Amino acid sequence: MSQPTLKIIENASELPAADWDGLTDGDPTLSHAFFLALQESGCAMPKFGWQAQFITLWQGTGNERNKKKCCDFQVENLFGSILARGQ
């Protein structure tokens, strides 16, 4: 078996939705669609002080499989916003 690979992805559209959602235990606030909506709507963007970092651990060959994940939004300012963070 190959060694695991750590990948930091900054855009939710680059994540395979099914692989991500398979690791969320059905929590809608950790779903791929939720994070994608935050980014595509412009709510969570670097220009507003939010920088997404989807930290993923992959293992396998060919169609690599996402084994672990963590989402972290680095926040430079809150302005009354809710910090989205999931593991």
C-alpha cells in the first residue's frame, strides 16, 4: 500500500464531493455543499478576511481515496461572523 499524502486545498470545488461527504457523519455544516456555497456566494473569501484550507489525507493508487479531512478557515477579522471549523 502506498504512503498517505497530505494535501491542502483552498477551493471546495477541487474536492470530490462524495469522498468529502462520506467523512462528515451527515453533519450539514461540514458538508461539501455547505463549504462550496460559502465560497461560491462570496461569503467566505480572502478579501473579507477568510481563507479556506481543506486539509486532507489521501491513500491509495489510481483513484486515490480521501481517508481523513479537516476544514479550517483562517480568519483575519470576524465582524460578527460565525467561525466555521470542522474536523
